[in-house]
Amino acid sequence: AEKSLAGALKSLFAVAENYPQLQAAQNFLDLQKQLADTEDKIQAARRFYNGNVRDFNTKQEVFPYNTIAGMFGFKKAEFFEIGEPSERENPQVEF
């Protein structure tokens, strides 16, 4: 999803360069800023989540955490990944 969003944004900004009147429109400028902010937030959230999953999984392999994890039936957590092609589709944006 992250790569799809980044690719879509690059394409959108490349098209906008060919249309100066579009770049001057305040709605488009606001949309550009919001999309870039959203992309940054998604990347940060994914890194935060995957970092916590990595730490959680690592601790389950070290004493005494492995004993506690075994007693309570904790399983390894999975990293955030998008597997479905339909989830990778870019959203439609209309003005």
C-alpha cells in the first residue's frame, strides 16, 4: 500500500506540473499537502507497529519472557503487510 500510494502521488504531481492552472488551484494544493501528510502518517504508523512486533517476537525468545509466553500461550505477532491486490488500489479523488 505504501509503494502504491507513493507511486500514485508521484504520478499525480507529475501530471500537475504540466497544468499550471491546476497547480495554482487552492483545492489542489490543499489536496497535495493532505495526501503527503497522510502518506507520512501511514509510513510512521507502519514502522511503529512493525517495530513493536519485532520487539515482541524477540522477547518471546529470551528467558524469562519465553517461559511466560509459553505459560500464557502467546504466539508470534505478524508484521503489517498487504496481501490482497484489491487493497493496493488507489482511491478515486474528485474535486
